[in-house]
Amino acid sequence: MTDNLGQVTGREADIVVGVDGSDESFAALRWALSEASLTGQHVNAVFGWTHSWDMGAKPETDDAWKDAREQMTARLRDWVDRAGADMDFDPEKLKLTSVRATGTHALLELGSNAQQIVVGRRSLNRVARWFLGSLSASLAEEAKVPVTVVRFASDEEADVQDAIANSLTPGDSTVHYAQPPVVGDNRSKPVVVGIDGSSISKRALAFAVDEARIHGAPLHILFCWQLKDLDTVPGYENAVAPMSVDQQRAQQLLDDVVAQAHIPDTVDVHANAFHIPAAKGLISASRYASHLVVGSRGLSGLDAHFLGSVSRQLVNFAECTVTVVH
């Protein structure tokens, strides 16, 4: 299937997912298998490995390296069997690839023609992830195909959230951090897509439409705008428009994009423009979403270096699964 912008939204290509034995990667694998069970796609579970101290002496011969590769392949098979033990997925559509390379390099190479690359992200240690970077953020920036980062929320994170809530609550009563309730029709949280009118954001919209259709979920299209995003407001070429007029202009720009997207009638669509920085607005929206989709377009120059692009901030801080579309 192709949308009016020429963006392929079909599911003929594989889903490539990174697996390394961590709980985060197991969550990513389960997400990929669940997705493929709905779409009929093949899944390629990829383990990129390099020799490390805990593997013993470095192999010196071709036969020794062959044994090492076989051990890594067996390890990958064990991980996949454990992660997907209770899932109904056709084993004929599952491929295992163990390759001697860094995880990022392996996924970029093997996922270059994939429908999407899927990796896991844990929600703790945000400061370290912000300054040092992460596999998921690097992939989201470097890949040429959509990258889906599956959020893994650990019990440890919930404990930290509770500790924060209790430290900031007056009195001696014990409180617990609570996620926002499910909104909408209570059947599923919505798919949320952020757009700004760029060609990349329109490709993100096409991806999000497909996700909402496949999962039978509501689709919420958000335009988080600032004055610089509106260009010249008609009738106010030589004056500052009132905020109410700017809001109408933003909503009209959004409605025009939605009208041109030819979204199927079977998808329950809601489109809203909000006067708020994109990263801040979309992170807020992620608390209520099952899946957040954005384009890779972000800030540039020194702003991008010090602040990070919108997509990088969302990969790091969104509270649901995120897909970055290129």
C-alpha cells in the first residue's frame, strides 16, 4: 500500500529486532513477535556480539572462532525460546542471526532494508543515557528505516517513582506513583503521532495510521506549535496576531495535512494543535499513549548539540513505545 506522498506503508519487509539477553531486549522481541503476528511479517532476531573478557581467552584459530560463533548462536536461540515461550508465532517466520559486530552496527547493516528495526529501552538512569547516549538513540539517529524503541518499565523504576512521590508529599501517609488512566473507549490506549508539516512528519503520519489500523486503536494527531511554525498569518502580515487567531491558523494547517493523508474511514482520528514546544507536548502525550510516532527531523547546530533533537528527547524520555521515522 502507498499513501498519497509515495511512502510505502506495506508490511512486505521483515521486522529486525535486537536481542542481547537483557529484559529490555526480551520486551522488544515480544513486541516484534506480537506485531508480526498481526501483520504476517517475518521477524529477524539479531544478536551482535564482540569478544569480551567473560568469554575466556580470545580465539586464535578459525576453528576456535567457529566454535565461538556457534556458542553465540546457541545463546541467541535460548534467549528467543525463553522470551517467546508463551507466544503464538509461526516459527517458520522467525530468523535468528548471530553476527560478530557491535549491536548498533549489526542492526544498521541487517536492518537497512527492514520495514523497521526494534530495540528495547529501560527507563532508569536517564542522566547517564542523556550524556553518554544509548543504543536506541544512536539507532534512531543513524538508521534509514523506522526505529521502534520499546519501553521496558522495571519494578525498580516503580520503587523509585514511589520514593520520589513520598519524599515530596507532606505528612506521614504513604503514597504511590500512579500512571494516568486509560483514556478513550477503554479498549486501548491511542497511537499518537506528532507532525509539523514536513515531509518526514507526513511519513510518520503514514506509519502511525498503519499502526492504528492494525491494532484497532484510536489515532491522535498532534501539532505542537510555536509562533515560528506558523509563518505569516493571513491578514496579519504587518501586525502580531492574537493568540486565538494563531491557534486557529495552527489547527487549519493541521487539518489540511490530515485531509491530504487519505486516512481510512476505519481509523478513529482525532487531530489537535497545541501551543507548546514539541518535545514537551509529545512527552506529556506519551503518558496516555500506547505508541508514539515522530519524524527524525529536529533541531540543528548548537541547539541540537546541547539540547538534543525532538526525536532524541522522545526516545530518552517518552513513557511509551516510540517509533522514529526517517
